[in-house]
Amino acid sequence: LEQQQPYLPSFHFRPPQNWLNDPNGPMWYNGMYHLFYQYNPEGPLFGDKMVWAHSVSRDMIHWVDLDLALTPTEPFDMKSCWSGSITIVPGNIPMILYTGIDSNGVQVQNLAFPKNLSDPFLEQWEKSTRNPIMTPPQGVPGDFFRDPTTAWRDPGPDGKWNVIVGGLIKNEGMAILYQSEDFVSWTKAEHPLYSSPGTGMWECPDFFPVSLNSSNGVDTSVVDPSVKHVLKISSFSNVHDYYVLGSYAPKTSKYVPGNEYTGSSTDLRYDYGKFYASKTFFDQPKSRRILWGWANESDTMEDDLAKGWAGVQAIPREIWLHSSGKQLVQWPVEELNKLRGQHVQVLDEKLHSGSVFEVEGITASQADIEIEFELHSLEESAEVFDTTGTDPQQLCSDSNASVKGGVGPFGLLALATKELTEHTAIFFRIFKGSNGFVVLMCSDQRKSSLRDGLDKTPYGAFLEIDPQHEKIALRTLIDHSIVESFGGGGKTCISSRVYPKLAINSEARLFVFNNGTVDVAISSLNAWSMNTAQKNRPTQSYALL
Ligand code: FRU
């Protein structure tokens, strides 16, 4: 199978076959993690009868696939069961809110709940007879009203429920706010929670508090002076997940973001590569907030038909507010480390200007790498360049890994052939700006494959660190056709989907390089071969749980 399917991820979540997109309703419930997701049971392309597929896990790494949870059956979801979320309501009942495409093709919001709460897998779901519980409000077109969030409850014993739904009016993207006393009858609030003109449709919004002084997560309904609120928007126009950080006042239902979302290249994003329609949940036993996101494809529909599958979930990430209060940080869940196998280490090694060396001794097509670079003489060698207002992705696109700079480019060449004819380059460049040093992080896919017809867009973002006093840390997860990179301990994340022609399976190699004018030092490099996560049908493997 490995030979026939060299691009199948081995430790990333994916269905056994067919099309996957958005994560839906992730939760921890009675000792188990649940992941639902948009799935086309009919084939490897997006379909006109989308369903909620369902899997469970003890650790978010090894999974058991269950029966489909929601399929089109009723007038209110006859043409598809689209994205949505889960809220655990008092009585410990998980409630699904999801978008149905009704028999007229109109997007409506529906409610579903477990048929049998004592089934540890919550395999069967029942749709409310009150559906649809929300229909497109005045001014919102019937095909731009979707993706309800996890609901949050206002403080106090009689606090009302709040939920947002993505929508738009005249190209003004918005998070439409609904409120309810009983979770079944919902009334639209006078104002959206937030909106921004000219930004197009907002899909899959997410709204949650983050702690101001701890990396621990908090429950979605927490609102007090110890938190800020994150609003995440999936932009239908440019297929990226953006976020704003602000304060939320439950009394007035007002949300005031500190930064605006305008759809420009300087807006904050979760990930600067392929990562979309993401969703978080609060993992209560481990007091952390977990982020799931869809790493969409870079190959063609013809390729997807040939390989029989499309789409993969990025590694679940812990997400929290950086101590600066200015941005979020993400890091692969610690459970992933259990898959680490064969290990190699390099300590205190000079990476001379112009040098490339191979990291040998691991399976380079299925690996986890952590590396720390140390820089000297920045003052003398960094190129003077005012990056203010410059689009970082454009900067990465202007010069690839082989374009010599002052400090950098240095970094990794993943999924590379021996002669480097194919490689995905993840690297850094340091500039001297008008306001101190600027660190640019790039993930360049342009040489990722000798094949044509793939999306090889190079990605880039700035990394907010002080390179004079901090080392430059990079962690990269490589899993056949997905490369996920975390710069600066998770301050800048870039994921990519790549389809090398030759650098597959045991032919894939991993290199470290420095094409800058000055030497840099690798203070440490740790690389592991990754084992394959277990993925089973329930009959074989309920025992696994
Ligand atoms: C985002 C999205 C959602 C929709 C779902 C359909 O990728 O378009 O807005 O609910 O996918 O699968």
C-alpha cells in the first residue's frame, strides 16, 4: 500500500478514503475525544450530499472510525449536512448545531443530540423536530448563512445562550449573533458580534476566551478580566483563517476587537499556509484549548480521483495567548510525541555560509524535527531593508532558498531528493529594519515536485522575536504530503501540502542548509522517525479504546 499510496499521511487524521474538509464539533466527552468532519461518502471530490463523519480517540492520535453521525434525510438538510459545532449543555448533553442545506438549497441551522447518552461512543444522533431553528435573516442571502459556533452562556444562573453564524450582507462579512434561553428557540441580536465591509463571506467562525496570564485554556463561557476573546474568521474569498483579539461585554453583547480584520496581508492568521475552516474546543481534563484545522489539497481533482482521497486534518494544536497579549501561539498536542521513534541529534554545529548537510538515520518522509539556530554578528551582517508594510509572502516569493542573503536564508529542505532537484524549503531570513531586526519565515513549495499542475505557492510570514537575544526555533512535522512548520515555539505556523514525484517514501531525504553570507550555529537539532498512527474500524478495535 505504501508504494501505491506514497502520499497518504501516516500520523495525520484522515478517513480511509474519499473527500474530507472541515473539522466539525470536536469535543472531549466522558473520557473520549470526538472528531466529526465534513465528508463525502460518495467519492474523493466535494459532493452535493455532504455528511458528518465521526471518529473517536483516547489521545487524538490513534482513531476509531464510527458510523456517519449526520446524513441528509429531512427537508431541512436534504441537500447536505454542512459544518457546525458542539456545545455541552447542563445535564452533560452534547448538542450539535449544524448547517443544513434544505430541499430548496437554502442554508438553515439545525439541532441534533445523541440518541443514547449511555452509549460511550455516541454513535447515533437524532435531529430535533423543531428544525430548522434558524433561517436566513433579512438581507442575508440563502446561500451565505452557515457554520454555527459552539455556544457560550452569559454569566449568572439564568444567563442566556449565545451563538454566532457566518454570513454576509452586500459583501460585508459578519458573525451574526443569536441568543436563546432554552437552546431551541433562537432570536437574532440587533447587531452582529462583529462585521467588516468588503471582506466577503465569513465561513466557520469561532469565538472563545483565552487567558491573559496562562497558557491554560478556559471553558468557552468564561468571561472575566482574566481573559481576552478571540474571534476567528475563515475567509471564503482568500481561503485563510484570520483572527482578531478583543474584549467582550456580555451585558451589552458587544465585542470590541483590538485589531481589525480587513482581509489584507498584515491581518493576523492562525497559519500562513494551507489551513482552513478550523475550530477549537476546551479540553477540560488537560485544561487546554485544542485547535483542529483542515489542510486542504494542492493537487488537482484528477489526482484526487486517481488516489481516491483528498484532504487531511492538520495535527491538533494547543492554542493560547502569547504573554505579549498581541498574538496566539500554537503547538502540536503533546500526545504526538508518543509516535516518535528512531532519534538523531546534532549539538553545537557550525552551519557555514553556503553549506548543506543531510540529517541521516531517520525516515525523512515521516518525521518530526526540532531545531534551534543561533545567530551572531547580526548588527554587521543583516541586510538593511525596511519591511514595514511589505507583504511577507511576497518577500518569500521574491527570493527562494538559493538566493544568497546576509543572515539567511537558512533552514530545512524537507522531502528532498539526493541532488535537491525536489525539496520543500522552510527557512528564515533576518533584515535590519527601521525598528530593529525583522525575522522572515518562509515555506517555499516551488521546488517541491518535478510534476506540474500542483499548487506550489510559496508562503511566508514575519516571526515576532528578537533575534539578538533569542534563538530561532523551528519545529517541522513531515508526513508524506503534508509539511507543518512552527516557528519561534509556535508564534508563526505555516502548513503546506506537497506531492513530490521522486522524493517519496525511502527516497525522501532531509537537509539543513545555510545560504546566507554569514555562518549560523545549530545549537541543537533533534529529529525523530515517526511511527504510523492506528486507524481502525470499530469491529476490530473497540478494545483499542
Ligand atoms: C468551509 C465550508 C463551510 C461549509 C462546509 C461545507 O470549508 O465551505 O462554510 O459549511 O465547508 O462542506
